Amino acid sequence: MANEKEKRIKELNRMQYEVTQNNGTEPPFQNEFWDHKEEGIYVDIISGKPLFSSLDKFDAHCGWPSFTKPLEDKEVAEKVDTSHGMVRTEVRSKTADSHLGHVFPDGPGPNGLRYCINSAALKFIRKDDLEKEGYEDLKHLFD
């Protein structure tokens, strides 16, 4: 995985690298998925591991894609972030150790969480392309 990870990191554009490797944040309302409504899954741009589903996406009016929960807790790590004079909970991809965004306790779902994620850390796989892209085990989510 290390060589594959290094290869994928080299393929990132400037914003993707800044977000995933330097804990950056892309501009609100000026990113690929903030208002994306198509059905499918969002995967880690580096590892390809499934992270979030369009079924759990909602408009938080914050300018970034927001989700009520990850697809699988085992692929998302949370850690305390005290940067910028705030105490927040950072969200990272476990497999690639990429910065994804932050989680806040103001979401609409039953757990009350809002995973506020940078589009630059994600790749979208359309529902109709799940099998072709190797995610056939997740097709059942959209039945």
C-alpha cells in the first residue's frame, strides 16, 4: 500500500494535496461536491476506501459536503484538533491517514452529528458505476 499511496499522492492536484496532506480546507461553496445530489458513494481519493454515501448526505448550508454518518466507522478516525484557536474533532481516513474535514455535534440525524468533509479529499462513484468500479458489495444500499 505504501508505494500505491505515494503514487496516488503524486497524482493529486494542488488543492487535493493541501487538504489531504497538510490538513487544509478548501473554500466553501467553491468545491466539487458541496451541492452534489447524484446517488452514489464518496471514497477516499488516496486509498479508494468507501467513506460516505449520498443517502447520508444533507445540505448543512455550510458550503462543504455534509453527512450524518460514515459508511463504515472502521475507515474514519477522529482526533482532537486545537488549530486556529478552536477545539474541534478532526476526521481522517484510517487507511491513507488523509485529512478529510471535521465532525460537529449539530447534525440532523439520530446521532446528531455533521461530518463536514472537503470535496478535495473525496472521489465520487455513481450508483450505476459501483460494480464497474469494484464496489459491487455496496450496490445493496441503493436497492
